[in-house]
Amino acid sequence: MTFIFYYIENLLQFIYAYVMGCAFMSVNCKSHRAYRCIAAIPLIFLFTLFAEKEGYEFYTNIICVLYTVILYVYVFHICMADAILLSAMMFALFLVSGEILIIIFSVAGITIDYIAFSLTNNLLLLVLALVLYKYAPLNLVYSYIMTSNLYIKSLEVDVCIALFVFILLSGTNFGRHADYTIVFIFVSYMISINVETIYYQKRTDRQAKELESYEKYLPIVEEMISYIRLQQHDFNNHLQAMQMLPLAHTDYNSLKQAIMSYSGKAGLIPAHLEVLKLNMKLVAGFLISKSEECTLHKKNFEIDIKNYSLQTVVPEYTLIEIMGILIDNAIEACSEEQNIYVQIDSKENKVHFYISNPGPELTPELRSLFFARGYTTKQHDKEQHGLGLYKLKKIADSYKGMIILDNRTRNGQQLVCFEIRV
């Protein structure tokens, strides 16, 4: 008879856990997930049988935690760390309800045995769970917790596991070797969860940066598309003009003279056409936009591409950041009609980006200051400058890259040359 009461109690806790899971994750209780709960019936039977033999009062909470975590992983298809967090939230409500019920019974002077108290508590919790499922926006609470930083979630999971192990060891007397074995198993489990969390957090951070990059540079791509369409429109106009020449010039000599004197230039700018061949389209759009910026400021921007297939471990958005720092510095350092030379190559799974512009002689003192935080040669808004090359050095170091700084001479003009290999 006692076993039946224990089994009913566990079954009520299981239903409570399922309804709370549906409430937290905004899942319909009558969905196909409910059929998966059938698998829990024999599992609860085994847990109850084990608990009855070993001393129910202590093992019931441990058993509930175990099969609730298994329930959330199997039925709701969430990872183990999220299942532990969800179970912790659910059992926090369970413990609070039990304490409130004890206070009420004590104040009212009601004496009740463990089985009756537990059944009463579980029935009240089940009713509360159904009310919360129907009316409370627990899905917003769940979304807020689950979208928080994974490192914080990992710490919460570690605390839950540590408390679980403490309760388990303090309430039993397995022996020293068994205690060590249990601690080893749970420490290994915590390490595996933390490794998984760190991996997913890094992947999430990388995806967020990539998304931010695409949102940031999407206008550049759209500008590149508009530019190509404009050039295509001009090209069509030139073709139509060429087609009309034979109608206006019926003899060979005049037609030849008209074609030779025709000053229209059809097609894309050759340098831009070369840039469009790059396999990284965001980089291509970025370089074209910088070329247009130089034209707007009456500065010459020459691009030489040695390899159109850029291979590197550096994400494209970081590569654009590297190029942007160097190109922006070169544009600010140049006067009107001066030249900026850019060369792009790719060797041994690294991108070689070379840029040069007119500049001073690089003395040993100047070389040592170039990458120092806050150093700038600009005389205006100094507090807004001096971080670009410092940041560039940090990025290069993080990807085990190399920066080469040198002076060269071209057409009798002294140039400051940067080459970065990442």
C-alpha cells in the first residue's frame, strides 16, 4: 500500500514537471510530446521501488531531480545544461510551496503524516502549475534566462550540481571510496557541461559578430550592386550609340572616323572589375567603396590583386576591420592627388595585405611608437585617434599574424609601407 502512495506521489510530481516545462517553453500540453511521457511510467516505477527500499524521505528529492532532467532532455529536446536549469527553477517552486504548507499547518495546529503532506503538496502544485500554464507568461521568464550569457548559465548549473552532490553525500553513508567515486563522476560531468557551454558561447559570439558585420557592411554591398547596375545602364547606352552610328554614317570612311572619334567609355572601371573577382564579396564591396571615397577626396587609389582566392582563418568581418584601419590611416595621411597603393595576395592559408602612401622616414623611435596605445601624428581631435594601429596589432597577435613596417621609394617619392599577414 505504501508503495502505491509513493508511486502516485512520483507520478504527480512528474505531471507537475511536464506541465511546468510546457509553461516555461510555451508548448501545448496536448502536443505530440505528451506521448513521449509514456516512457516515464516504467522509469518512475523503478525509481519508486529503489527509493522505498533505501529510505524514501531522502531519496525522493534526488529521484525527482533525476527523472525531471531526463524528462526535459527527452521530451523537450533541450541540452543537459538547460534541462538542469529548468529543473532547478521548477524545484525552487516545489520547495517554496512545501515550506509555505508547513508554516500553514504549524500555525493551524494540524498534524499530518509524511505521505498525506506530500500528496497534498503535490496536488496543490499541480493545480498551481495548470494555473501558471494557462495564465502566467512563464515563457518570457524562460526566454530571458536562456538567452543570458552562457557563462552565467554554466555557473548556475555548477552550483545546482554542487548542491545536489552535497545533499547526496550528506544524506547517505556509502563509504569513502564510494564518495570519491561519486564526486569524480559529477566533477567529470560538470567539466563536460562547462566545455560544451564555452564551445557554444564562443560559437554564438562568432555568429553574432558575423551577423553584426553583415548588417554593418550590407549598405556597401547594396552600393556595389547599384554601382554595377549604373555601369550596366551606361554600357547599354554606349551600345545603342554604337548601333546608331551606321545609320548616320553610310560610307565606310566616315563610319570609321566616327567610331575612332567616339569618346564614350563602355563598361566597368577596370580596377573595380578586378576587385569583383575576389572570392570574398564583402571585402570586394568594401574595397570598391574605399576607392570611391578616395576619388571623392581627389586621391588616387591603386589596387593590385595577385590572388583572387583569399584563404585565411580570419573571419571576413575581421579582415575588413584590418583593411579599414590601414586604408583610413592612408587616406588621412595623403594630400590631394597623392597615391595610395594596395596589393592583395594569399599564400599558405594567409592573406597578405600591403598598403603604402607618402610619409616620413621611419626612425627606430618612430617605429616603437607606431603601435603604442594613444599615439597619433594627427594634430586635431587627438583623443579620437591613436587606437587604430594599437587595435590592429592586437588583432594580428590574436591570429598569430605578422606586421611589416618599412620605407620604400616610388617615382622618387618616399612611402610608408605596411604589410600584414594573417
